[in-house]
Amino acid sequence: MKTTTEYLADNIVAIASGAGYAGVGVIRVSGANLSAVIAGLTHKDELKPRLAYYVDFYAAANEILDSGLVLFFRGPKSFTGEDVLEIQGHGSPVVLNMLLKRCLELGCRMAEAGEFTKRAYLNGKLDLVQAESIADLIHAESEASAKGALKSLKGEFSGQIQQINQQLIHLRMFVEATLDFPEEDIEFIANAKIKSKLELLQHEIHQLLGSTKQGVILNNGANIVIVGRPNVGKSSLLNALANEDIAIVTAIAGTTRDVVRQKIIIDGVPFNIVDTAGIRETDDVVEKIGIERALHAVASADLCMVLIDDNVGMSMADQQILAQLPEALPKLFIHNKIDLSGESPRISQQNEFTQIYLSAREGLGIDLLRAKLLALIGWDNSAGDVFLARTRHLDAMRLTVKHIDNAFSNWQELEILAEELRYAHTALSSITGEFSADDLLGEIFSKFCIGK
Ligand code: GDP
């Protein structure tokens, strides 16, 4: 077994461009020393960093495998912080595999999933939020979520966390010092204005919690269950809703999975729609997987749309499905085909039930539904562009808020206050992955001359 350090010192290689045929394909190599790879592959002794070279790529027996561009980045000024070589060959899977094999021959090993980004994180090129945002950017399902991921990658989210972290460190500094030097207790607290600092901190963390929630909605979207008998207008409604974004359906053509699941984008937010009409007994393996996922989505749904033909009303079958859904699941009753029933497009609230009257085919009342859907899942785009966030971040943020709130209600109990602030600091720092006790001590001793 290699030690972690040895493992990290390996030269790693992977095809960086997507699968399939393309004009150009990219292979990326990263490691502590790439001279053997460069010499063996390009027959050049040295590549100047950040300069594109047009070269032939050689096999062991001097046979030419392909020709293309190479770019060399000298660590730490590279994506991973190590030496990096980017090889641009012709984008054929066969050619790229030959180049890959050649790199393996020259001492590289295959990179693990996400290993380039992991090394970038371990070498301090990115924090955890930024590392995660790379994956989120690659998998973004709408322009809005891609933009949000880029904001996180550029450090917008991390920057806000760091700013609050600085305030936390500052506060902890006062409190810990007061604990260590109790004789100066009262004066210290008064001078430090702990309470007002806590108040400010609480205000800012609650604000950041709000934006993080928006970021998670944009990233995860919402799970919506749709109930309604055949011909009530489900497909028409989904098409009408998705109208503004053309790239609606992430169709996996040829499978029956899309019978039960469909994705639409409203205001940049992805909605996973699960059609309960597609949930049925089946022997088809692929369909079974789809249905299992659908049932899982139903269990964790955010909202249920009940579609009714306004001229006919709800069927027994619909009522049976509704009875099986969790009672706490918010339900939106949609009366379709009002062009036939003569109703006008509107929303009405009857007890806890929202009724929307619309026509999917004629496009009447669709805006009402869109706005209602967004509001129900907590989306508020008045804040402008948001950064993308993950559930992990939200959980850590909630924990931080809990401890800051506890600190606030115990601000006069120094021991408890210190403890709560420490918990808050650990929770918040876990988001960017930067916490270490040494940081705090360094901060304290560099800015505070305690010893006198
Ligand atoms: P699904 O089986 O629930 O997916 O229903 P479809 O969306 O396929 O619609 C069934 C039929 O109802 C189609 O002929 C639609 O054109 C029609 N339809 C859907 N919405 C409306 C509407 O608002 N008004 C009218 N008049 N017809 C509609």
C-alpha cells in the first residue's frame, strides 16, 4: 500500500473532454514531475510554461500516434497546483485512448474521479465550496444554475462565509481572552461590545442562510408529483409551463423512464415532475428502475399538482392516489380546459387548498401557475443573481445559525458563550473546509498582545 503522500505524488492522467467523436479531444496530466512524460510523448526536453506547442505525439517505438497541441503549466501556477500537461489531440476515442495508454506507459496512473479537483483543493488552489461548484457547473441544468455555479467557483459564496468567519474569530478572541484573564472580566465585556457584535453576526448569518437556501433551490430544484387521469391535459400543461426554456426535457430516448419522470425549467429552476399515471406494475427492468425512482421522488416530493378537467371533475382513481400521498404534502388543485367550461383564469384559496383555473392548450393562466409554483418552493428571484449551493452547505449553515442564536441568548454566560461560538465557528468553517484550531490561535496571537 502506498502512503497518502506517495499516492498524491503519482502522476495522474485522464481524458478531460467528453466521450464520443469531436474535432479536438483533451488529455490532462498532473503530477510532481512530468519531464519523462513530456520527453517520451513529444521528444522535447522542455516545454516553456503557458506556451502552445504544435508537436507530434510518439509511441515507444518512435511511431507517430497523432499530432496536436501541448500546453505545460508549471506548479503551483496550474489548476491542480502541481505541474500540469494538457494534450490536445484529435477527438477520436481511439486516438485519445492511444495517447492515454502512452501516458500510462510513461509512468502515469489513471486519475480517480474528481482527483484533479481534489488535488487543487489539497494544494490550496480552491476551497471545498469552489471544488464542489466545478461539479455543479458541469452538471448545471439551466443557464441560471450554470451562472450560479460560476459565482460559487469564483468565490462569491466562500467570500461571504469568510467574512462572517472573520467576525466570529474576532468575537471568540474577546471571549476566550476574557475567560483566560477573569480579573479583567467586566471591563473586557463592556469594551468588547459583545452583545452588539453578536447582534450584527446574527443578522448577517441569517441573511447568508437566506441566500444559501435560494442557491440550494436553484441547484436541486423541486420534486413535483402530478396526479390526473388520462387526457386531463398533463402533457399539455407541462409543455405550456416549460415554454420559456427550450432545452426542457433531459430525455433518455428509447427508455420508458420519461413516462414517469420529466424535467422542466421555470425561471431557471429545475422541476422534476413525476407522473403518478406512469407508476404501475411492470416486468420491464428499466421501467422498474424508473418507477422505483419515481416512488422515491413521491416520498420526498415538495409539492403535488392535482390536475382536473374543469368540465368533468376529479375521478375516483385520482382520489385514491391522493389518499396515498403524505397529508403534509402541499397540494395545488389545477382546473384545466377553462376555455370549454367558461371559467376565467384565476387563483382561489379554499381553506388550505389552492385552486388554479387555467387552460393549458390556450395558454390561459399559465403565468399564475408558474408564479405560484415558484413561490411554493420558496424561490425568490428578487434578490437578483444567486450563487449555487448544496444541501451540505445549508445543513452546516443551519447548525451555525443554531449556535449563534444560542450564543446570543447566553451572551452573559461566558463559558456557554465561548462554547457556542466555538461550535458555530467549526460548523461554518466546515463549509469551505478551512477550519483548523491553529488558524484561530494564529489569529489570536497575531492581533492580540495578551501576554504583555
Ligand atoms: P394527458 O393525457 O393528461 O397528458 O393529456 P394531454 O395533454 O395529452 O391532453 C389530452 C387532450 O386534451 C389533447 O387533445 C389536448 O389538446 C386537450 N387539451 C389539453 N389542455 C386543454 C385545454 O386547456 N383546453 C382544451 N380545450 N383542450 C385541452
